[in-house]
Amino acid sequence: MKWYVLMAFLWSVSVNAGQVVVRDASEPFDAFAVRAELMRQHEWQEQLRNQQQLQILQVLPLGCLQLTTPYVHFHCGASWYRPYSYLGQQVYIAIPRPSR
């Protein structure tokens, strides 16, 4: 009896596998090209997400303290910045709080 109840339950559970595309078998289809395109789109989304997380300043806000341990960085209120030289100019990139 338990076996029938379990089978009835499993039969009634629906599974969602995502979008299903039906195409004509005579159409040319390159699954590897589709996979490569999806990978490029994923990489692009990752790059956009990383750029949104990266904060770069050309000038630090007033009142920042320069600290030298464990490396040169600046503490500006609740934010921390590390200096970098880019195209001959000094820029400051937001970093997580350095551990001492």
C-alpha cells in the first residue's frame, strides 16, 4: 500500500526543466555555437557585475587618514581606498577593510 501512495505522489509532482524549444529537424543547428554564445553572455554579465562593484576615485574625500600597515591605504569614514597609478595619474580604488 505504501508503495502505491509513494508512486502516486511522485507521479503528481511536476518538474520544471526550463524553456523547451521545438524546431524543425531539417534546420541546421549547432549546439556548440549556442553554448559558446551563452558562455559569452555569462562572461559579459560577470564583467558588468564586477565593474559595478569597483569604485574608483580621482580625488579622496576630505578627512581621510593615511595608514601604512599592512600596506599604504586610506581610511575615509566607513570606506577604505588604496592608491594606484594609472596612465601617470594617481587614482584610489575602494578596497575591503585591511586586516592588520
